[in-house]
Amino acid sequence: MEFHMGLFCSFILSFVLSHLVAHPSARNDTSFVRPDCPPFDCGNFGFLGFPFNNETLTDCGLYTVRNCSGEPKIQLKRERDVWFDVVSISQANVIHINDTELQKKINSRNCSILDDLSLPTSPSFSLSTNNNITLSNCTDNPGGDFPLFISKFSCPGIYSILNSDTPPNCSTSNSRFLVPVLPVGPNNSVLEFTADFQLRVTVSSICYGCFREGGQCLITNEKFVCKDGKREASKDKSRMSLWIGLGVGVLGVNLLMLLFALWYCKKRRAAPTMLTRNISCEPYSKFDLEDGGVCFEVPVFSYGELEMATNKFDRDKELGDGGFGTVYHGKLLDGREVAVKRLYQHNYCNS
């Protein structure tokens, strides 16, 4: 009985603790799999899913990966047919790029690399790298800022921005952009463009919500659009707040369940000890185990009755060994058949 009660208490505790962990994080699970956008096998990279997609399921991600069985390449901007050689893509959505063609353009001082290197950014999804520089395409010298000069690499009309404000003559659409660089020289005092860099993908909860609802995250006129989604992206914030509220509520309920489970199991474990004391070891009991009787409407047989029922514990009556004693088959004088466990040491209160 005590063994089964232990299993029951363990089950309750495991159930509550698993729900304490599972519920609050359910909506933040970025490994969500949409039925029409299953993960695809990409060779050494393993299985990839949102925010990545292959050329078959182009609407299932933000960045397309192709040639997984050979030399994988990735497209960072859908509006440009530019593909980069990929070294790895981690499960934490970190992309390692080392592109041979890009390095050739850098070596030849070709300013078109700025279009290739510029990292697409938006509030909904973006790419970032530890080493980068903010550049701006300006019609005139913005004044106060410095023209681009990175390891003898200069491009007309391109200036580095040293603060967060865009100069008046650099306010055209898409005039500012980030490019990855490589610090070199003494104390990393010189910057160089590089074709070997790592990018971290960041996706907002609104974009994840759009994907879950069957939509595709897009940026149109610098505004987020959930294409073909079942709801407008603006409604996702309120829905996310609702889920957060539900998560807090579920957490509170589970905490109460945990406290109740601990109290219940503690009470149940204490009960057998008290019952044993009342029946077997109470010095003022109203009955004697040697004489038999009834306790709490449960019949208690005397040792003599049990000895007679089992033919003085005949070995032929043995059914097997149980915990703390041997079990015998017995038959009482009134014809009732009983199973009797005889303790290895015949005592009640001394052990």
C-alpha cells in the first residue's frame, strides 16, 4: 500500500512540475512546425525550418537555402539574386558565410560589394553581426562625418555615420545600411571588408505569430505586412498579451496544485504510521492480538486461529515469500479461505 501511494505521489509531482515548465514557454517555442512547411533536410546542416526555406517551399521562410547536397548557398535578400557560400547554419539560427566570389570583389576594390554586403534589417526580422559599420549613401558631403576609407577602399558618395542621426542630404530611402567588417592592424585600429563572417537571425514575436497563422512576413514601404495570414499583424500584439495572461494564470494554478500535492502526499505518508500505532502498539488497546477480535470493523484473528488454519504453518501450505515474511494458504473453521503472512520474527512492537 505504501509503495503504491509513493508511486501515486510521484506521479502527481511529475505531472504538476511538467506543466509548470511546459505552459509558460509554449507560445515562445520557436521550433513550431507548420503542417504545410515541414523542416527540410540540408545535408551536413541537418534539418532546417523557419526562418529558413528551400527553393521548393519559398513561402515558408525568410532566407532561402539551396544546393544542400553539394556546396550550400543562401539568399539573404529576396529582391536581389545574390547567393553566398555557407559554411554552417546552427540550430540557434547563426549563419557562417565564407564566399569566394565576394572576396574576389573585395580584392579588386569593386564598390558593388556594398550592395552585396549590406545587411537587410527591419523591426520584424533582421541580420546582425558583432563587427559592422553603418554607412550612408549621400548626394553631398554630410559634413562632420568622414568619407568611407576602409583599408584603402573608398567609394564615391559613401560615408560612415558616427551617430544615430541621418544627415539631411542622406535621407533618401534605404540610404543607410550595415555592412560586416574585420578589424585588423595594431589594436584592431583598421577596418577591412570581409567575405568571412557570421550572422545571427533575429525574428520578432509578431513575425512568428504571422508564420503560425499561415502567413508570410514581408516588409512593404518600410512597414511589416503579414501576407496571406489569417489575421492582421497589428492584432497579434493583443493576442500575444492574451497568451501571456493565460500563461501566468496557468502558472498560478499549477503552483496551487503543487502545494496541494505536497500536502496530500505528506498526509498520506503519515497515516500508515498512526494506524499501525493505534492497532498494534497502543498499550491501552481494547483488544489483544493473541485473542483476536474486531478493530475498526476489520476482523483480527488470533495467532491460534491462524496456526490452526494453516495446519501449524505447514510447508505444504506455503504460497511464497513476501516482504518481511512467508505467505501461507489457510482455511478457517467457518470455511473461509485466507492468505496468512508469518513474519520472520514474531513480534509486534519491539522491532
